[in-house]
Amino acid sequence: MASSPQKVLKVLEEWKISPPQGSVPSTTLPLTFFDIPWLLVPPSQPLFFFPLATTAATFTHSILPTLKLSLSIALQRFFPLAGNLSAPPQPSKPQLTYCLGDSVSLTVAESNADFVHLSGHHPRAAHEVHRLAPPLPLPSSLLAVQITVFPVSGVCIGFALRHVAADGRTFHNFLKAWASIHRLGLGLDSLSPSLNPSLDRLVIRDPNLLEAVLLKQWWSLRSSQGHFMADRGVSSEDMVRATFVMGRPEMDKLKHLILIRSKKLFGSDPLYLSPYVIACAVIWVCLTKVNGGGSPEEPHYFGFIAGGITRLGYSVPVNYLGNCVSFGRSTAQGAELVGKDGIVVAAKAIGDTVKRLNGAVLGGAESWISDWKEMFGSELHVMVTGSPKLDLYGLDFGWGGPKKIEEISIDRTGAVSLARSTGLEGGIEIGLALPTAKMEAFSSLFNCF
């Protein structure tokens, strides 16, 4: 049998992309209490796979110049992303700084790998896509971009983003601005107001002095563990990644089943059962079973992110540049999660947490960092990242939307990625990276729901 051709990724060009010269001043942005916990988290590494029948030569000569120019123009508005994270000596507060000449690194590469294989839902070796995300050139860099051309098949645009600079909403706005400028050839004045970011950090109020509490915790952890507390280092040659999709009919069926069973368990206590809650409950139960259920006496946690823009009780612009998300943690016993009513227990625990956050999004905020430390310290616990509320599949540079979106940082963090489905109306995509045996077990359990 002939051996498979060796997969080669060849770097074609490397650029430093800055905002147009003289278009923005040197600026310092202080971190808010929403930003500080993200100092401890590894960079996000999303990949966007776009079908595009082009050669590397055609891409670099005909498409790349406009991509570079539009990226530069987009950075005129989102210029903090081209800056750096400045971490002065303890006990000072880190801050984001932009100086004239700061830039985003842009790498252009060509790959002979199978685009269709890499952008599929089926299980495939996790390491196959690692080289499609760029490294951050400096520890203090906030954003890097890599564009990889698969001749006659497609293009992958990969990113490395320090979450301390932007939550998913802010990053999505940046991507939409870049894509709009490239696709339509519009100037900044033609962008939607929601894509012109607000840099006013004073809109975030801190009456409970959370900044001081979280900053003290961060300094303590940094001195003892280093920067990236949340990096489990779980990536290995046996790791595979796969995507599972839950459609609205499946979720509606589960919702009906959960409501019937919950009346027997919890009486008339109303459950909060959004599609997000149902999908998360399935993930929690499946992964708890895959990991052996753990000790029945130990609490199992499910962690997720909740948007704060609409929950704070005061107005924050939707175009605010920075983090404005809360951290939710649900608790259940392992024996309950793996029992016959595990899906009901999981859905109630997660739904109750969402209801609590709806009423008090900053409840327990002083424990965000300590909660994360516990969450990422054990396989008993499950963490999800991403949001189905963001229409990432609507991103269009002029080639149509992406065929597939992957978040490869989950290989290191052990989290599960969530995204709005591109193929099913109201569906949710679930991205996982697990050892082969555990992925097979998860697939078998997931398909039973």
C-alpha cells in the first residue's frame, strides 16, 4: 500500500499590519474587573474555513492586498487589538497599551492537506489543525492572524487572541468590520454604528470594588503558577476533535421529556429550559459518564459564560470594546448526573444558575478566579466556551460564509466549544477534543438523546 503524502504547510509571506499611519494616537486602556480573570486564560484560537477555489499565486496577488488593506482600516477603529498587554510590577494593575507602529502579525501560508477532511464534523486527529493558528509573536501581543490557502479547495483564517482584550462580542464586531470593509470596499464612515467601538472604560461601574479583590487574587496566582492557570496541557497524539450538532427538533423533544420528569422530581418548580441550557445539560451528562462519573460524594461543576451587557441594570454600549461577561457555575452530584434522571438534574442546575445570573449577574463575582482554579483543576468538572448567540457563520469576506468554525484552544483547556449551527435553523454546534476512546464513548451517549 502506498504511503500517504506528507502534509506540508509552507509559509509564503509574513506581514505586520498596523492602522493607517497617523490615524490613531498612542493610547492606554485600564483593565476593568471584567478583564482581570482573563489574564489567567490561554489565547483563544478560532479557525474559519472558507470554501474558495483559488491557487496560492492568485490569492497572494489578487486577494491578499485587499485583505491587508481592509485589516489595516479595521484596526483604525479596533486599534487596541494591535497593541500589547503591559504588566507592571506588583501591585500595579496591567493595562492595554497602543503605541504608534504597534501591529498585528499576519502570516500567509499554503497547505497540501485535505481541506474537506480538516473542515469536517467527523473525528480527526486534533494536531492536524494546530499549525493553522498563528503563534502570538510576543507574550504581550494581543492578536495574530494566519491565512492558509488550500489550493483549489479553500482558505482558513486562523487567529490567536488574548481574551483579556476582547470578549466574543467585541471580537465578532471586529471580524464583521474587517469583512465588511473587504467585501464592500467601504470606508470607516460607512460602517454600522455597532461596529465603531466605544473605548470608554468608565461605563463599567465597580461599586463593590471587585477590581481590587480580583487583582489581588490574580497577582497571587501569577506568582505561584504563572500566567495561564487554565491550560490543562491535555493535548496529545491520541487526541481527536469532532463536532456534534443538536437541532431544534431534538432540543424540543428533550425539553418536553425534561418537563415531564421534572414534575416528579421537583414538583411544580418551573424550569428555565432554553436551547442553550438543554444542549449544556446533554454535554454535562455525557462527559460525566465518559469520565467515569467520579466520586459520588464530590460535587461536579459546570462552568459557562453569561453576557453582561443586558444584565447589569445600567446601560453599556453594545459596541463597548472589552470584556463584559460573567461566569456561571452550576453544581450537581456525580451519582445524580449519571443516574436515569441525569439530564433533568443537569438542566435544572444549569437553568437555575442562568436565572440567578439574570437577576444578579455579578453575584459571586468575587470568587470568579478561585472558582476557575477549581474548575480547571479536575476532570470532574466541565466548562463550555463560545456562544450560539453570535452569528459567526454569517461572516462574509465576499466568498460566502465559512463552511466550518473550530476553536482549537480547547485541546489545551479541556473546555467544550459552542457555536450557532450553520446547517440547522436554531441548532447548536458542539466542538470537542478528547482521547479516541472517550470520543467514541461520548458519540455513543450523545446519539442516544
